Amino acid sequence: MINKIIKYLLIALSIAWSVYQFSIGHIGNGILFIFVAGLFVLFLFKHELILLAFLQLRRGKFKSAENILLKIKHPEQLRKSQEAYYYYLIGLIHAQTQSATKAEKYFRRALSTGLRMKTDRAMAKLNLAGIAVMKRRKREAINLLSEVKKLDKNKLLDEQVKMIQAQMKRI
């Protein structure tokens, strides 16, 4: 994790270098360094290791994503939204590869910290509902699935909700 002060310094330097490039007539280089400054601004609001872990998860490389997230030593020092997504990603990794109880702990922590996007909250609650069904807590699973339906306006998780409801009927 690059320190915030270093990030601000890199933004200032790349903007200054961009202005210098414009002043000597190298328009292309100036535009390039404006994009570089924009990249550093993005890293102020999005943690670079969390972005890398998202990329690894999309590729299906859970062990690699977990190794990347373990490089973050103090997640409580991140911004609240970044901390929530840190716990959300760890929960997804544990749900796919390891124990459900650890995944449940991380999903609950991500929800209590504050996931921003409704689809991410819905996905976390859907995973919690699946874990509740596995642990034979039917009432909790029903409550979580009703919350998932409220959060999932675009019906992206409709099929998964139906699968969990079918599993609940077997209990």
C-alpha cells in the first residue's frame, strides 16, 4: 500500500510534469501525464491491492487473490468502504475454498462495515442465506432471502435465490 502522502506527491508531480510538457509543446506527453495523474487519483479512492484481488477473483484464481489480500496487514486502517470490500472479498474466497463459518464471519463484518453497492450487499446476504441453509437455520435464511429480493432490483440473483429456496424445502 502506497502511503497517502506519497500518492498526493505523485499526483502533484505528474500534473506539474504535464504542465511542463504542454509548455514546451509536447502535447501528447502532457496528455499522457494527465492520465497518469488520474490513475493516482483513482488509487486514492480505490485500494490497489483490492483491485488486484477483484481481478484475480474474476479469473477464478482464489489462492492468488487471497495471497494479495493477505498483504494488507491492517485492514482497519483502510477507508470504511475499502475495509468493507476487503472483508467481502475474503468472505467470497472462504465461501469458495474453505470453511463456511469463516465466510459467514467475514460477510457479516462486510455488511456491518458498509458495502456501498446494492448488488454487493445482495450477494453477501445471498451467501449468508446459503450458509444458514447449510447450518439448518431456516428462519434466518428466509429473512436473508427476502432482503436479497429487495436489494436485487435487476433480478440478477433470481436463479440463485430459487436454488436456495429449493434447498430450504428439503430441510
